[in-house]
Amino acid sequence: MRRFALFPLPLLAALTGCGGIQTIGGREGRDAALINDLFTLFCIVTGLFFVAIMAFLFAGYWRRRGFRADRMPEEEEALAAPSHDRRLRLGLFLWTGAVIGGLMALAIASFFTDRSLAQPNGAGRPVVSIELTGNQWWWDAKYHFHDPSKDFRTANELHIPLGAATMIYLKANDVIHSFWVPNLAGKQDLIPGHVNDIVLVPTKAGHYRGQCAEYCGLQHAHMALDIVVDTPADYARWLARQQQPAATPTNPQAATGYVYFMNKQCSACHTVAGTPANGQVAPDLTHVASRATLAAGTLPNTNGSLHAWIADPQGVKPGNNMPYIGLNADELHAVVAYLETLK
Ligand code: CUA
């Protein structure tokens, strides 16, 4: 890797194939771009010093070639000459200056990057306020508004508007988790009994992937978070839909699924707004069919995955808190049909 150290990070990312929706080479958020610039500067400065040190080392070997044991007295005489002494002093002086200058440049750049990252409102007052709670192993999100009647809950997928600041309050219910969407910003821990926060200021619309970045148990690796950066118009549309309660199913199979959902264990843990289901210990399913993945990024949200997940949640994600319900085939198809109406 070291021989690429002179390349700016985006080029490095492209060369190593580190592009995409979850990469430290991403700069689609204000903080990510600041961190990336600092990292690129570190790579350039340390790369230059690495090259210089290697050059001196090989120059030393090269000069040493001509030295011979039987000519040592002559060599020593040459080294003791006053002109050699002067050159050596000048060289040492320049090198010490370069080392101090390089370290100072990195320290000053770090200081200013740190100050910029600490500015909470890089794009003005946050326009979105989200309470995000880490659970083993999923993300519970509550969107808060000045008018609390507009508040809603969702899970494992956040939408945020492009170009505006989103304030995310981070909490944890069980153990320490860590919020990390490298394309947008640095990491921030979610700690039980303590509220942390992070401000996201996305600069490019798109779909990004976050990952819990603190080992939190068996399914830590399956604790992903989808983040969709919408244009303001798309965000407003998404918001309007999320604030609606779930529609009553009209197709007979989905209507049967609704009855099973409300009467089996499902409704004890999950909420579907506008229905009697108001369990709080599992992901809100009011608009589950609009989300890209299931089980915190474990499966794509398809008909087949929904069947697999409900039929055998422990086979898909061992250790998670969703129990085996024991639905027969008709019940399973019906519950899936109902969930697919929750757009
Ligand atoms: Cu949550 Cu790792």
C-alpha cells in the first residue's frame, strides 16, 4: 500500500476498488469531505518523507560501495575535512527543518479540521431531528417535529434531505453500538444511559450504507443501516407518506394476513400505525414494504426474503430476538401479503 501513499485518496480509492455506498474514500457529506482532505494531506506529507528517507538510505548504500577497508585512513581523512563538516551541518539543519515543518503542517491542518468538524451547524440550523436508538441488532428511528402529532417511527432506514443539516440523537437500549456512515461523516458511539449526537450535512443525493462500528454481540455484522439522501422534493414526499398510518388491506389474502398479524405474537412486539399493533420492542412495520432491506441490512426486501425471515428468523440471523412463530404455509403467505401492502 505504501507505494500509493503519494496519490490523493480518491485516486487511491479508485485504484483499490474502494468506491461505492460504504467507503472511507467517500466524500458525500460535509464531515466526510473534511476528514478525507485531512487524510489525503497526511498521505502526501508522510509519503514524501517516506520517499526522502528511502532515497537517503539508498544513496548511503551507493556511496558505501566505494569504501574499502585497506583505504580506511584516506577515507577518514576526507571525512574529517572542514568542507565535509560544513555540508553535513547544513544537511542536518535542512532535514531537521523539514521534519519540524512537516509535523507543524499536519498539526495545524488537524487543528483546523477538528474545529470545522466541531461546528455543529455547517448548513445552518438542523432542519431534521431524529432520535436513533441502537438495539441488538437493529436501529430504531423516531423523527421529531415541532408539532408532535407529525412525529413518526421507522427502523433500519433513514431518509435525510440533501444540503441541509440533520441532527441525530444517539441512544442505546442494551450495549454500546457505534453509528458510522463513512460516506457522510465520522463515527459516533451509542451508549446506554447517555445521549450522543451527530450532525449530517449530505452534499450528494444517493443511497448509502451505514454499519454498526462497535462490536455488540453475535449479529454485530448484521447491524447495518440504509441512509437515503433525497432531494428536498423527494424527501417531502417520503415524509408525507411516512406520516400516514398504514392503509387497510383490500385484497382478501392480505386481509387474512392482517388478522393473523394482529392475533398471533407479531403485534405484541411490532407497531403498525393505525392498527391495534403497538409493540415497541421490535422494528416499526408501518411502512416496511417501502424499505430496501430486512433485518437491518441482512436481506434484500423481496417476497422470497420476507417468507424466509418470518418462517425462520433464527436460521437467517441466529441470536436475534424475533421468535419462531410457527405459521403454516397459508398463514405465512397471508402475513407476507399483508406486509407487502405496507408501503
Ligand atoms: Cu451494534 Cu455492533
